[in-house]
Amino acid sequence: MEKNTNNAFRLSIAPMMDWTDRHCRVFHRTLSRRAELYTEMVTAQAVIHGDRDRLLGYEAEEHPVVLQLGGSDPALLAQASAIGADYGYDAINLNCGCPSDRVQSGCFGAVLMEKADLVAECVAAMRAAQPRPVTVKCRIGVDDQVAEEVLPAFLETVSSAGVSHFVIHARKAWLQGLSPKENREIPPLNYELAYAMKRAFPQLELCLNGGVASLDAVPAHLEAGMDGVMIGRAAYHDPANVLLGADSRLWGDEDPVKTAYEAAVAMRPYIAKHLEAGGRLHHITRHMLGLFTGQPGARAWRRLLSEAGGRREAGLADYDAALARLDASAAA
């Protein structure tokens, strides 16, 4: 089994559709050099047949960055994994946790919790096709499955195919009757089952996902034995509360920035480069609206960037105006 030796997964940011694109990841990297970042989920078919540079391109500073794939055909996943490895991703992750109807109809995502043998075939093919570590993100079960029985069996079967790293979303997924949003909130969290899996499978790297809303909440899960914690929407909506100070607290490294304002300033050259290449300000700043959540000037920051995002000609002057309002708020 491959082992991830850089311990980046002590804190990772979850793959989130329509959110964790390359601009979002560069922004998150501005706040933390060490946290592991994930792409949005990309289907194996899209990787093979789609615009690869658009789907898979990323900036060098994003490392460590993981490509998450969706699919259930071993041959297609193997081909897509090899393409991802050629792009230089640090690991390839298989999605066994997404509960959306679209994903179910394609027989991948959370429905794969019912098909551990197929998942084992998929990850074996993915490992054989390329040299990067293959990892799995899963739920604790689906529908009426007994999680305490299904999850250990799933981990045992899939790890036998050579996977040593799993991210466990500590909720069941209900494939019928709940929307994807409801599936992130309604099924109860079962952290104790995740902790028990780490005790039962000490040789595996197990990370916890689900319901963790701040950096302050991470150490308790690490102390309970988990190898890492993955945070999703909280990191998007309030990134400073999750990523600011993470490098010093979790790794003992120097933090790249000390404040949210420093992070906003640090993004300016990247924004300028994107604009010069013909991109729009909104492509980047839509991911930054929550940077100053709970701080003076947060409302003006969101308003000014949101208003600018509606104008195709918006540029650095608009970004600088939003920064200036933060200066004024800090001085008030």
C-alpha cells in the first residue's frame, strides 16, 4: 500500500462541486501552504473526452493537490487516473460518497457503498495504471445499511486492493428522499464509528469529514486517533476561520499570512495575471466573499465584490476599492 508521507492530510479541504476550482484552490493556498486541497469531482468520462486543460489545469503553488474522480468502470477510471498522474496531481481520489441523483444514475458516488467488490476492482485498476497514491472518500453507509457492519467490511475489502488512505464522511447517505444538501445535514453524525475504525484498522490512514466547522475543532479529532480532518463548506464560507493559522497550529510551520487582510493583498498579483489573460474578476473573487466573516468591513467587502462581479469590465480598481474599505473599517 502507498503511504502519504507528507502528512498534508492532517487538514484538507473537501472537493466541492462548482466551488473548489483552480481559483478557489489558489486562494486557499494563500492562507495555508500545508493543507491538502482537492479538485471538484470530475467524472472519468469527462477527463478522457473533455477539455483536459480546462478540467485538470492548475497552478504549481496548489500542491499538495488531489484529483477526485467519479466513476465505476475500472478501465475508464484507470485511463482517467493515468491522465491525472500525467498532470502531476499528488494523489487520485475515488468518490464513494456523493449522494446526488445524477451521480447515482451513473452508478458512482455513495451508491458504491453497496458495491465494495466493484470499488476494489476500480482502485486496483487505478493503482496499476499510474504511480500516484489512490485514495477513497466514502460515507459510513447508505439507506438501511447497518453502518457498524458495512463500513468495516468496506474498508477491509477496498484496502485489500492496495488503498491505505480513506476519508470517511461520518454520516450515512440516503439515496432516496433527501437532497444532496439535506444529506450533508440531516443524517446524524457518528464520529465514534470513525474513531472505532481507526482502532480496528491502525495500519490505514483515516481522515474524518462531516460537521467540522473550524480549525479549533480539528485537534480533538486528531487526539481521538484520526490521521486527519477534512472540512468542506465551512472552509468555503469562512476560510479564515479554518485555514488562517493552520500551518503553525497543526504542523509547527510559519504561516504564509497572519491576517485575512494580508491574504487579500497576497491575492492581488494572481488576480492581475488572470485579468491580463482575459479572465473576469468574478472568477476569483466569488470564492473570497467570506474571507472577512465576522470582521469589521465584511459586509462592504461582500457588497463591493458582488456588485463588481456583475460587470464584465470589473478590474483591479474594483478590487482595490474593496480593500480600501477594509482599511477604513479597521481604522474606525
